[in-house]
Amino acid sequence: MTRTIVESKTKTAIIGFDQPFCVIGERINPTGRKKLAAELEAGDFSTIKRDAIAQVAAGATVLDINAGVVYNSNPNPNETEPPLMVEILKLVQGLVDVPLCIDSSVPAALEAGLAACEGRPLLNSVTGEEDRLELILPLVKKYNVPVVAISNDDTGISEDPDVRFAVAKKIVERAADFGIPANDIVVDPLVMPIGAMGTAGLQVFTLVRRLRDELGVNTTCGASNISFGLPNRHGINNAFLPMAMGAGMTSAIMNPVTLPISQAKITEKKASLAAAGIVMPEGMDDEAFVTLFGMGSTKPRASDEMQAIRAANFLTDNDPHGKNWIQHNKAPAAEGEGGRRRAGGRRRRA
């Protein structure tokens, strides 16, 4: 049975067909997050700290670390990204104990991260492009780490799933030439947006089965790609992830966190209620308010996608006796409830 081992200094995550689905938290990534990029350029790591803690609390078993900021003061990522990668890795390692995934398109940043990272991180990523294979596979061998293999090559990303399988096979075979075993290759078969390609879901499920059965490798994906550009993306993601798991996918790079409701939205809702003549009890706190009206929470919490994954783990016997499912879904006891029960028991004994 193929098992990919990823380790921090104190904790091990196992990616495998007989293991609970591995959630690789994606939020420590400034791509498309202008506010975070500006913070990092200014030396402000407060959002990184919050994102690291929130993702682990939500259930991420590995955290992806991407330092791809294009500085206004220095647009050369070969100079800026390696030291920033090291700084973020050291910061996150001091906050959480889960293994990390070093994510960069800059080889110097990957090597700097490998040198600084404790344990056995996952490296993200290598492709089938010749120059990328020659740069990245020696690093994988040197540091003895597993690597994400993305199924595109010098010709780009093919819409033909057979071509993407052939690229994955090429990477696995080239890795073997470097003495890198198949269990250290985690293939990303590339999820296409289903809004642009109606067969995208079927393609991925077929590819994942082939990768498992013919190459014996673990798999991952950018989970939210499937719903890109569509309404109610969570609904699509929630269906896609358990189906991909059923096909044999063993991990995903995804956001495990539902972000808290902003104060602006709370204020807007209260104003609309007041305008409708609805009077709320005095002293009601914001958390009680948003819960009452089904708005979410004022605190980060596990996303709907995480709930779907936990349910799928339970249904595939990767959560024995449903312990994890019950732990995360059992309603908390009302305040003082336990005390009343104990008091009742004493009266019966008397």
C-alpha cells in the first residue's frame, strides 16, 4: 500500500489510500491577496499567524507555505522570495506542529525552504517540463522529501486526460532514475473548471483511478478549481471532494476555513432589522446574533468542505467508530447542564 510520509519536528502526516484524507491548507499564499502581499512587503506577519492557527484548528493536516510576493521595491522574486520563504517557515513552525508543504516556482526559494524546514516537508512542485525536472528532482533526492508532480509539460496543460496521465507517468519514471520511489510522488492530475468543461469531473475521477491502479501513486489537487466561475461554489466543492476520494484521491490543497462574518455585515443586518421594526434583546453579543440569523460565526471555523471530508472519512472507515465526526459535530452541553445532572443524581441517592 502506497504511503507518502510528511513530517514536522514532532508530528507525522501520512498520505495514503488506507488513511484519512489529507487536507493541505492553502491560505498562506499571497497570490491574489493584495492585502496580504502588502503586509508581507511591510514586514507584517499578523495575517500569516492567524491563518496558520485557524487552518490547523479547522482540521488541516499539512500547511502549504507560499512566499510568492512581487515586491514593489524589488520585482525580482529570485532575490526576495528565498529569504521571505525562510522567515515564514520559521514563524509557522513556531506556531503550529503540523508538517509543511514548501510551495514555489522559484528553485532558490524551494532550496532555501528545504534547508530551513524541520522534519520532512512536502515539496510543491515539479512538472513534466525538462528544465523543471532537471532542477527539482535533484533537490528532492538531496533532501529526501516527497514532491507534488503536476501533470503538465513543455506543451502546456492538455485537455486530453490520456496526455495528462502520460505526463504523470513520465515524471514518475524520471524520478525513479534519480532513485526517488513512487511513494514519494504525489500527482496533481490537474482539475479543470467544470463550468468550462462539462466532463472535467469525470476526467479527474478516471485519472485518479488510473494513477492509483497503474502507477501506484498518491494524488492531490487544487480542490476549488472545479467550481471556478460558478455560483454556490461550496455546493460543487462539497460534492466533488467525496467523489474524488471515492475514486482514490488521497489529498487536496484547499481552504479548510470559513472566514468570520465581518463587523460591517453584522452592522448592515442589524440596521435592516431595525428598519423593519424588529427589536433585538439588549446586550445580545455578536456571536449570538449571527448564529440566530444563520449568518455564520464571528470566529474562523471549519468550512463546509471540511465537513464533507469528515463525513467521507467516516463512510469509508477512515474514521473508526466515527470518533472524529462525533468530536467535531456533537452539540456542546448547555452552561451548567452537567452540574444540574450531578445535583439530580445526589438527590436520587438520598
